[in-house]
Amino acid sequence: MIDLHVHSTFSDGTCTPEELVELGASAGLSAMALTDHDTTEGVPHFLAAARAHGVRAVSGVELSVDVPGVVVHLLAYGCDPGNASLCSALARIRESRHRRNVEIIGKLVRLGCCITWKDVVDAAGDEGVVARPHFAQALVKRGYARGKQDAFRRYLAKGAAAYADRFRLAPEDALRLVADASGVSSLAHPTLCNLAPAALRDLVARLAAAGLGGIEAYYTGHHQEQVNALLRLADEFHLVPTGGSDFHGAATPEIRVGTAFGALKVPDESFDRLLERLPGRPNETARSEIAPYPEIAAKRITEPR
């Protein structure tokens, strides 16, 4: 059993990379990947801990990409953390995130919320990448929201009063960046794109044509019918079916490393097949009938999360 999607204190998780490995080893995991948002700074700590505990591990990073109207994240595995283009892109993303955070603070203050930058940084911890979940924690702590979802609904979700956008890579640029850094990309939590099956297939087809190497078929909350549908997409477009819990620690206390709500079981062979794909190379699966991104977005089931 493996878990290829966990977050640490270097982004919006509450466990250190070392603690994540300890949790994984205690759960009997044979392999793991650290996939913090927009940063690989925790990877050296994670890999060292994995070696010490006899857990196989691969570097990772989670990237948000710009598909109009749809929430799309890519998990990049096995990238060279010293790759100049990757480092430059991640730095640009983090700078954009910081500017967005400053804008959110300003909007919250104008709305009458007594939230300070220190409140948000305290929620993120000393090493973390400050993100909207940390604003949500601060809002809850200050009594402006009943919980994380309420904070997003009132203030932080797209269209809400304190929402601010940030720079995201185009999908093709992100896939090329990962491939050039000797990595392979997997589409994270495809069901959270909230697309109808045909529209999700169009999205996967377009990403696969641009170099996507995997799809997160096994994920927290997926029921067997969803897993089977995603496995069929993986077969159709020659993608590795990856999987993980999306564990964030105390921020998601109901989710456990490796097993999520208790039923998640990502097969060991997913890790082996992922390693076989390194370095990532584009799949030749282009189809002329693929819808452009705006048309894909128009087919979403509900508003993106």
C-alpha cells in the first residue's frame, strides 16, 4: 500500500516531512510522495526520513494550472529540484501567491474583519506556504466563520467578498516544465474538477496529448464506480493510475495517511509504474475532436471548489 499525495508544514499541512514518513511507516506503507503546493523545499527532509525508515519515496510538488472555470491541479513526481526552469516557475508562483495574500488581507480588513498577517502566518507555521486554508483557520479562530467551509463560502472562494486571484501556469506550460525537469505529471483528484464524464474525458485527452503521464484514480472519498471510470481513462490514454490521501494533518483530522477515511488502498504497482515513466514524455493521444478549454469549462457539473 502506498500514498503519493500528502502535504507538510512546507505548504498547508500541519505535519513535518519527517512526521509524515513516521505516520506512513506506522501505517505499513511501502512508498510515499510529498506533494506540497508550489514548493519542493520539504523534499530533502522527506527523502532523508524515508531512507531512515525504509520507505520508498519520490519527490513531488502540486501545481495549480489555469483552465477557465475548472479547478485543475497537477502532481509532478520525480522532478530534479535543482532544475533552473522549475525553480524559476515555482518562485514566480510563490511571489504571485504572496501578492494575492496581501490583497486578501486588505479585503478582509475593509470588510471589518480584524485579521492580521501574524494571525495567518501563525496558522501556516514557520515553514509553510501561506494559502487560503490558513486564512480560513484565522477567520475561524477570530470568530468570523463557523468552520473552514464556512470561511471559504463567506470570504475566500472564487466570487466571495475577499477572494483574490493569482498566477497559474497554463496546463501545457506546466506539463512541459515538469518533463524538462525529468519528472512525470499526474492529474490530481479528477473528480474535484466537477466535470461531466464526457467533459472530463476531453480534459484528460487534451492533457495527455500535452504530456500528462498519470491520473489520480485512487483518492480520498472515491467510490468504486469512480475508481473504475478513472481506471478506464487511464487505460484509454496510457496513463499511470496514481493515488493518495491528500493528507493535510490537523487541517483534515478525519483523513489518515495511506487509508484516508479507512477504505483507500493504492496498489504498490502504481509506484513502480510511475518510476518507469521517469523522465516524463508526451503521450501521442491527440484527437481533433477535443474541445478547447472554455468549452470544457462550460460542461462542468457544479461550481468549482
